[in-house]
Amino acid sequence: MLTRPRRREQSVARQVLVLQLIAVLVLVVTALALATYDARTDIRASARDEAVSVARAVARAPVVHEAIDTGDPTSLLQPFAESVRVDTGVDFVVIMDRDRTRWSHPSVEQLGKKFIGNLGGALEGEVYTEEYVGTLGPSIRAIVPVFATGAPGATGATGATGSNAAAPVVALVAVGITLTQLDDLLVDEFWDIVVAALAVLLVGIVGAGLIAQRLRRQTHGMGEREITRMYEYYNAVLHAVREGLLLIDLEGRVQLVNDEARRLLSLPDDVVGRSLDDLGLPPALVQAASGERGADEVYVTGDHVLVASSSAAFWDGKEVGAVVTLRDHTELQAVTGELDTVRGLTESLRAQTHEAANRLHTVVSLIEMGRPDDAVDFVTDELKVAQMLTDRVVGAVGDPVVAALLLGKSAEAAERGISLTVTGELPASFDVGSPRDLVTVLGNLVDNAIDAVAGSAEKRIVVHLEGSPTHARLVVGDSGPGLTPEEAAHALERGWTTKADAGDLHGVGLALVSQVARRLGGGVTIGRSDLGGAELVVVLGEQP
């Protein structure tokens, strides 16, 4: 079955361009219509005012009063009215009697005939204007009264009553401008308006094109559905990814952070836009995120051991910040510690297997030599030594996991020629932390002590345990070279180690111990042991 290829949607930039062009076109057309209507209104208002002014001037002219007093007003008024019409540019100047008889008109045939149209209040001394279709076609006309000689003849504005009861109206003057002439004026102004509208339209098109071009660069020519899908996928991936993600700008401010990064770094809700220096993060992590670039660097922060990678972020060939990814190494480090414990216990069992084989050969040889009593005594003594060690460790530590750890470390130390002694005891119902926390603390302390005494002539380690159900004090001392005050001041920092061949994961053990102690409400102190080496004291839980 053939499927129709999906039609590629238009880019957001193209759609915005089309919408802007339509909006500009609608605005320009609307403005053109409004401007044309306004111009038409202004032209007609100006024509009305002009007709009133011309009619008033004619009504006040002396020749009009002279002609009215003669027996033949037309002979004087017709040439006068035509000269006024030509000079002022109006279409007709009609001077009439009170009974509408025309004394002047542009068409000679209309002389002596009745004026067509309304007079309004002109016979009462008022100025009247109207739009009317007369003998010359539709026009805007003004009818002004002619008062008797000696009267003021003053009239009010259009629509106002300026009658003078003491001054009788002896004639009327009608002045009009045809709508055809006004339309010609409107056409002349219309083209000016069109030119201005086209200029505005051109500017709008150019502006819309520039905006669309910029938007096309910023959206990479994608359509709105593509952007929506990309945002949905990006948002889903951002929240579903198991790694923490931070985007930092060139000024060290957080611009993007996902849920895992918030959890790992215990970041506040308003972290976006804030500087890394204000978030209480370890200085080394802040420096790596905002400046140095590296991969898989280990950092201890709060309750977590993090593996961080930082790389520069580029846009259009320019660096715009950094991308920091975070992975939680806490559980892996704890599992690694437990694995080391199990591996040590396995090595101890392997060594004990060899020892047991040697002892078994000894017992068999004694029996073959006919000395069974000596064989029984030998086996009994060996069992007593092993049982004493087991009883001492199990009696000191109620938790079987921690007891197994110390038994394994004791066997490992014995195999390496190191004397490991366990003193004191912890209660069976120890409520501070979990067995994993104790394994992390004791395992790292004993491992450091074993490494410390490896090159010493006297190889001794003492582990002292004491506490209550809500408090524990763990002391590990050794006969190694110890730590100088400067070394002790940095021993708990991440990455610090005395090993010359230390890798990326070295220098984390004591930092983990310090982290667990702080999380459980305690701390770590470093001093000088009675054996001559270093002594690390770890306090867990509330002080008694």
C-alpha cells in the first residue's frame, strides 16, 4: 500500500511573514479608507463653509440692493452673479425673490423660473445649508437671506438662528457647489493618500521581511508543529533522564536544570537565573562548572558522591556557556565498598583454606606417627584461637554485617602481617544510620590504616568501638607515619590522598566517611594515635 508523503509544513517564519503582510495590508487598506472618508468629509465641510461665505458676501453687495429696487433685477444681477461664480469657482450663484423667482442662474433658460430646493429658515433670516439634487445635479448649497437696506444683515453660523425681527428679508441668495467638482477634488487628494499608503505598505513589507528573516534564523526554519514536538520531546527527555543536567551561561548563572540535578544538588525551586556561587555548592564543583572543562570528575556534595562532566556549549560558533552532567556515584561507591569487603573476606577464606589444609596435613601426619593425643591438642588450640577472635568481634559488634566486615579485615590484616585489635563494643540495637553506613565508615577507616602501616616496621591497628543506641564513637588508630597538621587539614577533602599512584577514584574514602558522619549528625577528627601514627575519631548520632 502506497502512503502519501506528508506535506512539509510551512516554517514559523514564513507563517509570521504571511500574517504580518496580511495585517499590514489590512491596516493600510483600513487607513486608506478612513483617510478617504476623512478627506471626503473635510472637502464637503469646506465646500459648505465656502458656499455660506460666498452667499453672505453676495447678500451684502450694494448692487444686489440696487437691483432689487429697480423694475428689472435680472439685468443687473445676472452678470454680477456670473462674475462672482467665475471668480469664486462655485457652480451656481442664484439670487431670487422671496417667492423663489430666479433673478440669476448659470443657465439663461432657468431665469424667471422657480428655485428648486428647500429654503429652511432663510425667509425668517436664518442661514440654511443642504445637499440637494437641482437642475445642475446633486450639490451642496447654502441659502442666505438678503435684508432690507440699512439692516445689519448679520446671520448666525450654519444651523444657528440669526434672524432679525426688525429687518425684513427682501430676497434670497443660493450658492452651490456640485458633488462632481467635490469628487474631482477628492480624486486628487485620493492619489496623494494612495502614494502615502503605498509608502507605508512598502515599509511594512520590508519590516515584516526583516523580522521573518531573523525569526527564520532563530527557529532554524522549523514549523510550529516541529517546534512543539521538539519542546515536548525535550521536556520529556529532560525530566526522564537519570543524569543531572545543568546549563550555565558565561556569567556563571544557571539557565537550565532538570529534576535529577535538583535532587542531587538539593537546589531550590528558584535556581534558574541564580549564580552558582549563591547555591552553596562545593567550590571545586563551582569552579569546574563555570570555568574548567573536564570529564568524569568525582565530587562530594551533601549526601552524594557525584561524577561530573563539564563541556563548553557553542551557538553559531561562539561559546555561550557550559553543559554540566551529573551522575550519582553514592550507591556505586557504597556497593564498591561492600564488594571490597566481600573480596577481602573471600581472600581471607582462601588464605584460611590454605592454613586449614596445612593444619589438616599436620594432624594426619601426627596420627600416622602414632601420636593421636598430640593431634587432638593441636586441633583444640587452633579452634580456641579462631573462636576467641570470632567471639571477640561478634561480642563487640551486634550487627552481623559489621561483624563480618571486621572479621574479614582481621583476616586480611593477619595475612599481610598486620595486627588488628578490636576493643570496646557497640550495642546490638544501634539506631543511628544503617549497617551500610557503619560498613562505609569502618571499611574506609580500616583500609586507610592498613595502607598507612604497610611500609612500617611495626604494623599494628587498633579499632575501638563504644556508644549507645543513639550514639557511636568509632576510633581507628595505627602505627604508621601519621599525618602532619597540614595534611590533616586536607585529609577529608575530596581527591586528597598520600598515594603517589592515585587515580580518579582515590581520595574519596575519607570524604565519604565525613559525609556519612555529617549526615548522621556527627563529625570526624584527626589526631595522633598512642601507637605513633594517625588516629581518626568518627562520631555518629547525638552526643550523649
